[in-house]
Amino acid sequence: MEVTNRTESRGEYLAFEAFTGARKLIEEIMCVTEGENVLITADTSSDMRVAELLGGAAKAVGAHPVIVRYETRWQSAVEPPAPVAGAALGADVWIELQLGYIMHSEAFRAALARGTRYTCLTGLDVQMLVDTVGKVDYAGVRELGDALVELMSAGEEVRITSANGTDITGRTGDRPIHVRGIPADKPGMSVMLAGQISWNPLEETQNGTIVFDGAVWPPDEIGLIREPFSLTVENGVVTEVVGDGRDAAVYRSWLAAQDDPNMYRVAHWSLGYNPGVTRPTGRIVEDERVFGCVEWGIGTKGSWIGGEPWVAPAHSDGSNLAPSLYVDGEAIEEDGRYVHPALVEICRRLGVDGY
């Protein structure tokens, strides 16, 4: 997988800053309390310094941390080994670090139904923990997310374009728009890092062209995109992958290999706005939150998103880095920069570059 190489092997690298991020994640985001069982799952691709930091932060609040590490699965949403699924069922809090994440699997759904609070932090390394958690003003980013939701909910038709060919529309209808960076303070909650809102417009209204030019994962063979390619969408279904380069060929073949029509369905639209993420790295949790990007999910659709859920063999996420966004014709963002006055003011208060 093509990723930005930034791994620093020294254990002391950003140790103070990373511990600050670990405490914030455990105490403020996952709301861990004394006596709770905290499961941290990792694989052989995980940065184990992060797992140890999270375990220490959980222990510091009086919880019982358990770290489970197993082989890397080069696919998302596949069922984990039985001992991992069993551990998830027994956890009050579950933090996923492994590259081949379990979210959207039966084990994931069973754990949430049991009441486990969960977060997917696939590929979280020390640098990401510092940049996307430790340094982030969560209250300010939440304010920006709430403002985006308000603007998006005020209209009916959403249109997203880009200079390199994206042009897709969808009608929100009565579908909810979710702010993903909220505290996991209730049983069965699934939360993500701050800096993203997600929804899925009415499937039959989603029509046009999506260009992936930032990152996409899975398949594992891509990660950072070298040659942008496009998806033709008709009534919420990808009907064609267009492009002559390697990445388009890999993505086209990978979708076909899943041998399931649900793999071609658009599962969600998302806007990324984490100030700590300024460019894609090939680590999908960051890539979905590049400030000002838009990201689409293809394949399995979780029930949380709203509307009809469905299951596919996998779930893939891809991003466009400099979109323009319009709600009922009103410009919210142009070429990757928010232009609506309410958003610009919040960005200035957050100290985002360019505002």
C-alpha cells in the first residue's frame, strides 16, 4: 500500500505529545471510567507504541486495559479470529488500531448490540495520534461540524464538483447528517475521530461522476492515489470505473473480484475538516479528514447512516481533495476552501491556514 513514510522507530519520539493524545482519547472521547474493561485490538501492522500508550492511559483512570494483537488481514470488514470477537463481546470500550479493521463485520455488530462503545482508528500511529487528537481543539472542530450540518440540512439538493471532473448531485430528503467526532458516552455507540460529517442522500437521487484523487483504501494495492480516476454513479450505484492508469485498473478489478452487486453501491458521502490533517498519507482514517476534502464510501452501508442498510464483502473509502460544494445552488465551499461566512469565521478562530 502506498503511504507516506513517517515511522520513527525511537520509542521516545513525540512521547509527551502522544501521551497527551492518548489521555484525551481515553478520557474525553471514549469516556472511560474506573472499573471498565477496555479492549485495544491491534495487528502486526499496528504501531504498538500507540497501543501501549492507550493501555497506560486507561489504567490511569482505573480501567482494565487488554491488548489483543493478531495477524494482519489485508481486507476490511472481514470476520476476526474467534478469540478477538469474544474479547469484543466482553468489553465496555473497544478501540480498533489494526489495518484490516473489523467495523461492518458480524463481530462488530454483535459487540455494539451488547453495548460496547467503539471507535475505529485503523492505522493510528504516533504521528496521527498527535496530529488528529492531541493537537486538536475538539470543541472548536465540533462547532465547525455542527455549522456544516446546519448548512447542509437547510437545503435539499447537494452538488459536489471539482476542477478535475467530479460532478455529482444527491437529495438529502429526511436522511440524518451525522457529526462523527462526538464523545462515546452511551452504550453501543460507534464513534470516529473528530473532523468529519457523514450522510447518504436518497440512493435514487445520487447521479453523476466522482473523481478519486487523494487516497482510497481498500484495496491494499492503492492507498495514496498516483493517477486520479473516476466513478460513474447512476441512482446510487457505481456503473463504471473510468481511467487508463494503474490505480483505475486495480480498483476496477478489485470491485469485480468481490462478486457482489452491493459492492458497487454508494454507502455514504462525508466531508473532512480535521485541522491536523493537511494532506493524504495513505492511512484512511486521516485521509477521510483532510481539511476541506470530500470522501465517499462504497460497499457495506451501516445502519447508523440512515435509510436502508446493506452488507457487501467489503467497504472502500476514497477522497477528492479540492471539491466545490453547493446546497440548493448556494456555495458552501469552492476548490477545497470554505467560503460561507459562518464557516470562514470558525476556521479563523481555529487558526486554520489560509483563513
